Amino acid sequence: MVDDRHALLDQLLTAVVVLDSRLQIQYMNAAAETLLDGSRRRLREAPFFSLFADSSLDEAVLQQTLAEQQSVSDSEVLLAFHDGQRVTVEFSAQPMANGPSQSEHYALLELRQVDQIRKINQENSQQQQLLAAQTMIRGLAHEIKNPLGGLRGAAQLLASELPDPALREYTDLIMSQADRLRNLVDRMLGSYRLPQRQPHNVHAVLEQVIQLAQLSAEQQLQTVKWQRDYDPSLPDLTMAAEGLEQSLLNIVMNAIEAQHNVNQSDGVITLRTRIAHQQTIYGKRYRHCAVVSVSDNGPGIPAQLRDTLFYPMVSGRAGGTGLGLSIAQTIVHQHAGKIDVESVPGHTEFTVYLPYIETRVRNGQARDAA
């Protein structure tokens, strides 16, 4: 009968773990083996919290559950494994009336991974933000450029009628400022034009981004420590290099801004590259994707900004235009990619997924796709 119950539990998609009074694992179902990346035989008797480098779940909560025989639950628990992998789960724990040993208290944990659901919701939200950004900026461009053209034309006519050439200084000022505003609008619209793409090395683009970001940080009298964790086997990616460089630079500059609240000697920005297989982006599956992540150890993204992060004109700093991440998202979207964001105090990570569309990966090399 016990074996039948275990077989039944193995059919569940929810991870089930039984802990004893010392919070050591006594039982795991098949879903728990997948979630915790270990077999029940290997992890039996292992302290539950020893599996994680960090956890938002307080060990004292489980001890209290056992001591007071009370249930506890949390809709969002972050578990960080020792290999750097992070998962978010819905968590519940309840005391077991009949554990393996009648003389000892046991806790039954239920863990349901919600990362995939959250990613789908995040992708839908980002698509809405992208459409809102495109509609808003194009509408602004139309409303601004038309009167600017008339303003500049009127200034030119006025300049030709002025009897005193010295007065043309004022009309020249009007025309120069009109040109400046027109160039600004063109720059805002420029990222929506489909650029020409060529195979490029992602790491070469990242190094250019670091060089530009370093110059900017030095001008702000800011010290930033850079860490590189590149996968040297990453094939060339068919991309619009200048556009993608701008996109990654915007993300890196955001990370630099986050360092303002970190001690000068402690601020670190990490750039990491990997290749991901069988990745789903906006409902479409790709065999191979280049993955570029930019992480910092700043204070994290304020909760009130997380849901509107990619909207234009939304900024968390004084004087910010709020266009950087909106433009970055648009350029990545043009490459059929997406940007994921994870942020907790002390760790913010932007992950850019760029699918290999025109190229395919074979033995670490990029070849033209059929």
C-alpha cells in the first residue's frame, strides 16, 4: 500500500518533500527530484536548507511549523542553488499527523514552480509595453515634427526679410533649436527602422559596450568593477551590431546608475554569455539562443517600477528620460529576442535572449541555416 501511495505521489506535478524535526529530507516525490536536481536516494537525510546557497524562506518558519503544529504558506519563495540557478515557487508546509515515526514530528512541504507562468505573464506585459511605446513615440513624433517644420520655415522667411543682418542671430537660434528637436525625434524613431544585419561576435560587441560604459563612469567620477564570464564557444550571431550595442549599452548604463547607492569599493557589474537550447520566446520555439546577462549588486529595482519598467518616460532617477530600456527592448524585439528581469535587493539581472535565426549551431560553429 505504501508503494502505491508513493507511485501516486510521483504522478503529481507539485513537488512533495517530507522533513523530520531536524529539517532533514525523509521523502521526495519525482517532481521534487526534478525541482531540487537530485535523486531521493542521494538526498535522503540531507538538511533541506543545505541544498541552497540562499533562500527567501526562513528556516525558523519551518521550525515553528513543527513546534506549534501550524500550517504556513507563501505565494513567492525564491530558492538559489549553489550552481547559480534560481527558481521561484509557491510554498506550503503543514505538520503530518502520521509520519514515518510516531515519536517524531514531520513536516509535509508542497513546492510548485511558478517561473514559467511568471515568464509568460512577463512576456505578455512586455509586448503590451512595446506596443504602447511604439504608439506613443510615433504619435509624439508626428505631433512634434509637423509644427517644427512650419516653425523652421517661418524662421527662414523671417531671416530673409530682416533689414539688419545682426538680427538673424535670433532666427538662426530658432532654426538650430528646431533642427536639434527634429534630430532628437529622428533618434527616438530610429530604433524602429529595421537595420541591416551581418554575422558578428557577441563578445566583441560586449567589449565595445564596456569600453563606452567605462568612459561614462569615469566622467561621473564613479568606480565600477567589471566581471566577465564569457562562453568562448558562442558562435557568431547575425545581428545589427550597432543597434544591439546600443541596446546592451542602455542596460549596462542602468546597472552603473544602480551603483550610486553602493560603496565605491563594492560595486560590481557582471557580464555573462551562454547558449540556450530549445528556448520559447513569445510563443515561438527556437533551437538555439545566445543568452547575454548583465547583473549588478545594487539596491534592486523599486517595486513600484517593476511592472512598468519598459514603458517610455518611466525612470527611477532624477533627470532620467525613461527611454533607455524602452529602446533596448525594441532593438532586442527586432532580433526576435526578449529581455527577462530579476531583481532583489543586492542583485538585479537583465537577461537578453537572442535566437539564432539566420544561422544554426553545429559543433560550436555557426553555419547558414537552410
